[in-house]
Amino acid sequence: MTQPFAKISSMLESARDLTIEAAVSASSRFAETSPSVMGYQEVIKLLNSRNERDILSGMKCVMASISRGESSTSGADDNGTEDALRYFGDVVKNITCGNTVVKNLILIYLTKYAELEPDTALLSINTIQKSLNDKNPITRYTSIRAMAGIKISSISPITLLCIKRTVSDLHPDVRSATAIAIGKLYGLEDISSSTKKQLFEFLTKLLSDSNPIVVGSALKTFYQIKDSVLTSSISQSLEKKKWNVLHASFRRLCRLLPTLDEWSQSFLIDILTEYSRLFLPKPKIYREGGEVSDYDQLSAQDNIDNYEVSMDADLQLFIDSLKPLIYTNSEFVILSISKALMSLAPPKTYQQMQLVPVTIRLISPTSNFQVAYFALQAIRSVVVQNRFIYEHYFKRFYIYPDDLPSIAQLKLEILSMLANESNMPLIFEELKSIVFNSNSNLIAKQALVCIGRCSQISDVWNQRILKWCLKQITKTEGLILDELLTSIRYLVQTKNHTTANDSLAKTIYRLSLLITNSDNKIDSEAKASIIWIIGEFTNHTYNQIGPDVLRVLIPNFANEADIVRYQVLVLSAKIMAFELEAIVGENEIKYFFEENIHAKMFSHILQLCKYDNSYDTRDRARMLSILLSGQHHESKLATLFLQVPKNAPLIGFRNGDGKNTNLANSSEIFQSYYKKIPDWADPSGHPAASVRKEILSKLNGGNENVVTSISSQNFLSKSQSPIPISEHAFSSKDFQSGVPKITPKETYRLQSLDDFFGNEDEEEEESDEDDDEDDDDEDEESDNSDEIEESDEDEDDAVEEEDEGYGQAEVDGNPDEANPTSSDSEDSDTDSSTTNHLLRK
């Protein structure tokens, strides 16, 4: 029993030793070829070797130094990263290497560094151009990419010829690379208008391709160059053509949308959105009372259940093609769908597409920061147009402790827009918690802004929020206190003063207590704001609170800050103007200035301001002393200046530059996130719907006609199913006839001994006849053997002449003769003659 266990243990130990040795050898092999270990001279030696394996190792070191950016002891640039440009000459000369992997690495290297060494890079152009004739599609693919990636204007005509050749390549990957190459060549600065026109024609051909990979690459290039068309007279027709190419392909692209890759889907959605704005009519809204209007006339308060939507057939086709993409894993496709729906359809369609839970998923804590940011931007633009869509998801916009300020600001902004009577208690408690518990003063300040905006819901919430703000004045400081006073000013100014004078008087009285109580420590800016509010609404309190506040502030006037002294001067002027407005007659005015306590306080303030350090305070005191000197006309003018109603402050969210963002204008918010989308075009200028009729197109320049769309009628009318090989198989023809045709199987019958031996005799007779025929054939072959040998000698001479001609074509370097795709017929004739010759021998 012990021997088998010993054998097993020895086998396990030997396997472990082999594994360790393999790992050590692999790590040592990697260390030997690592760019951090190998020096500059060693890499040069590998690149100059005649062995393809050494050249491959050298190219791996060069590409590793580019990708990893490790510092080197020699040849390092100013940034401390290894400079792979020093290998340029040694790399380029290996472009003729027969190893496909080496050649592809060299092409990638050329794409990166050819612009820095244009003269040396031109030496490889001829070889790259010849690589386009290679039978390997990967080589042709990398060659056309490298030709377009070399951003040298002098080779643009050669690149154009290469694109002209590869645009009809049989392999889809090569045509896909050609579409990308068109975009790169189109972006060069020194390209003529005629060249751009040819490139656009090639791109039009690729957009009509039948392969989704080719169409996806063509769409990316079209999205890149569609906005860069010049406005010159030569390119005005091109400006019109850039959309004409989509007319006949619109419906085909809508059906092709689910088959494209994710980035191509995003680009195509944006392209078709812009196309729909320019060439399709707006959706119509049918209300319950029979009223018909355009969808963009809906307001943010319109309930989605109170209207129906009617769309153009092509626009409906585009919207329906977006439904399968709702469940995609790509966040950018979801954002493009959101952009398309908000640009082309009313909010009801947005909700019916079930896009709300999908976008909510994008703002989860596990989502990428950039994805969450753009998703919140998209949600904000939707909520501005109709807040009912996301109303039930308001808790998803609560702030997390690790949210960045930009994310938190957007969440607070959306939360304030979703607030209503039912969810306001929960939102208000959440906002209060953020104000006092947030680690960022910026987020706490934005929460106060959000509270101020929520006060617009009703008068009840206005009063409740105002009472809460007044209690927090002594508990806050700095930026939060400033924003709190701004919110108080906003709440006071937005009150309905005709019905809320008592409530307003109570608010002013509470503010006055904060000023007059010496125990309250309030900074200068907050004190100045409170004084301004008391003076602004002194007429609503019938001038009963302002004079007492002024009496308390005068003794300490000289010790106050500049901004406080200025507001004390303005307060005294407003009190004086209110008193002068009620006086009639010159005798009463004279008595007022001599005996009234308000006039004496105003005169005292003017005397103090004459010696103030602030130029603004001194100048304003001089102006007010003249306006309020007792003359009737001047006092009326002073009352107009001082007591005119002021606009309420904007309770909005500030950007990083400190500028206020007005949320009332939905179009500005819509354009702030989405790239500029053209306005709906005039319906009178729309082309007929027949321009979008799908037509037959040629596939890649060949002779085979294909339909731009696939339908059941195409399958029934264009081609017929082949005859089935098996008699028991069903064909489409059988199904079209209604009843499948089935051949009955013969029944099995037992044979007697006589029948069995009789069949054997018949088989022997047939085999004898076959042997006689074979003998006759051998005699005929022996008679004709001499004639065959003579004909073989003539054919050998012909084959040798053809081989010499084909070799001479390769030496001359004629691309048309050397191209295997253009000489298929000659090769087939040569191969057939050679095959016949070998068979006859």
C-alpha cells in the first residue's frame, strides 16, 4: 500500500519542480527582453539582426518603451520618459520584413512618429503601398491605417489612390479601416476641395455597405466631418449632399441600428436626431378637448395623461428603433437615446420608453463619476420640461457623504425642482441635515439655496422656511450666513404684501432684535444685509421699527465697518423720506426739521458722514442732504429713488466662476448639457417622403445588386430555395405551396432463396461486362499515348512563357499586374493548365 502512495507523491513533487522551473524561465525570458533591463545598444542590435525572431524581440522592446514610458539611463527626454523616436531609422528599415507581426508593429510605430520624421518616413511609403496588394486582409487593414495615420501632406495624393483601391476591397475589415482613413485624410489642413469631394463620395459608398462593421466606421467618420464642411462656393453643393446621402438610407439605418457596435449606435442616434430636426415634421399633440398643437408648446405643468401624441411615420420608425437599445450596457447609448427623445418627442414618449429607471441606474454610487455627472445633466433637462416624470424617484437624489461637489450640486438642483406638497416634509428635513452636517461649506450653501427655492411651493411653506431661517442667523457664520440672509431677503420680497403685512412686520421685528441685542455676534456683511432689509420695508411697518434700530446704531457709528456705515446712512434717508411724504405746507416742514427726532438723527448722520473714510459714503451723504433738504420736488424725487420696489434676488445655483444660473429658462439648461441641436426646419422646405424610399444599391462596387432593407417580400420574390439534397427534407418552395411534398418510402418485402441467388447471378454478369469495357479503354489509351506526350511538350513551353511574364510583371512593380485581386483570371488559367499537365503525366 505504501508503494503507490510513494509513487504519487514523487510524481507530485516532480510536477511542482517543473512548474517552478517553467515560471522561472518565463520570468527570466521576460526580464531579458524588458526595456528597463535591455539597453539602447542591445535593442539596436536586435533591430539590425537578420533573424526575424530577434527583430520581433526588438520591436516588442520598442513598443513596450512607448506604452510603459519607463525612464532609461540613456536617451531619456526632459520628462524622464524613454524616447522611442531614437529607434526610428532602425525600425523603418525593417518594413520589408516578411513577418506579419513585425510589419504590423512597424506600421503602428510609423503612425505615432512619422510626423516627427517626415523625410525618413517617406522611405517606407512604397512598401506600405505594395502591402495593400497582400493576400492577407490583416496586412491590407494595417497598411491603409498606417498610410492615413502618417500626417504628411505631400503623400495625400498617394493616400487618396490607396483609399480608392481599398474602398472596394472584398474584406469588410479593410473597408472599415478605409472609412477611418477617410476621416484622417479629410482632417488635414492642406487638402483641396476636390480631394474632399472625392473623399465624401467614397464615404457615401461605404455608408451604403451591407456589412454593419463597415457602416459603423463610416458613421463615425461622417459624424466627424459633417460639421467641418466649408462654406465656399465649391463646397456649397457638398453642404447639401452631406444630408442627401442619408435620405435613401434613413430607413435602412434605423433597422440596422441594433446590429452596430456601441459607439456607432451613439453616433448614429445623434446623426439621425439632427436629420429628423431638419427634414421631418414635429409631433402633434391632441388634447382631450380636441385641440391640436405642436409638442414644443407643452408647459412643465401639463400632465402626460391629458394628451395623445401623433408622429410622422419615419420619425416613429426612428423612435421604435431605439426601444431595443434601452437594455444596452453602454451608458453613452442611453444618454444619446435620452437626448434624441427630449429633442424629438414630448415627455410622454420619454416615459413610455421606460427610460426613467434606466437613467436612475446611471447615478448609483457604483457608477463612474463622469457617467453619473452627464446622466444628472440629462435628468435635469428632462425635469425642467416636465417634473412629473421623475417625481416618484426623489429619494434617489439624496446626497451621499462621498459625492463630489459637482454631483451634489446637480442632485440638490433636481431635488428642489421635484419638491411638492406631498414630498416637501421629507425633502426639507434632508436639506436641513445637509446644511448642518455637510463637510463642505459649498454643499451646505447650495442646500440653503435649495431651501429658498422650495419656498415657492406655497405661502405656508414660505412662512415655515422663513421662521426657520430667522432662527439660524445666530447659529451660522461666513458663507452660510450670507446665503441665509439672501434667502431671507428672497422670502420677504416674494411675500404677498397686500395680505401679509402682519407677518412681514413680525419678520422685520425679529430682524431688528438681532441688530439691537449686543449679545449677538454678527459679522459686518450680515449686519449690513439686515439693515438694508429693515430700511427697504420700513414703509410696510409704517416706520415704527426703523427709527428704533437707527437710534441704537448711532452711538457706535464710528466703530462700524464701511459697509455698515453706508447702510445706516441709507436707512436714515429712507426714514426721513417716509416722514417728509406725510408733511404738507412749508410751516410744517420748517417745524419738522427743528423739532422732529427723525430729522435730528438724519442731520447727525449727515454730519458724521462728512468725515467718513469712504468716498462713496461721503458722496452719497452729500447727495441725500440736497434731496432731503425740505424742498417739495426734491423730496418727491428722493422718495422715488429710495422707496422704489426692488427685484428679488435670484435664488439659483452658481457655477464655478461665481455666475448665477437662472433655472427658469429651460432652453439654456437644455443647451448647456446637450450639444447644439438645430432648430426644427420650416415644414414648407421639407422634401417629399418619397426621397426616403429604399432603392437597390450595388454592393462594394461589384455586380451584385442588394436591397437596402430586408423584408419578407424580398425573400419570397427575389430568389428561390435550391432543390433539397435529401428527399425527406423540406424546402421553402414546399411551404409556399401549402403542403410539403413527401416521397413515400417503399415497403420492405422478404426475399426467397431463389430470388436471392438470382440477384447474385445478375450481379456477376454485370461485373463481367464492366471488365470487358475496361480492357477496351486501356487499348485506346495505349494508342493515344504518343499524341498526349507531344501535346504535353507544347503546353510545357506555354506554361513557362506565362510564368516568365508574371514574374516580369512583379519585377517591374506594376500594381495592376502584381495585384492578386486584379489577376485572378490569369492565375486561374495558369493553374488549370498546370493541373492538366500534371494529371496527364
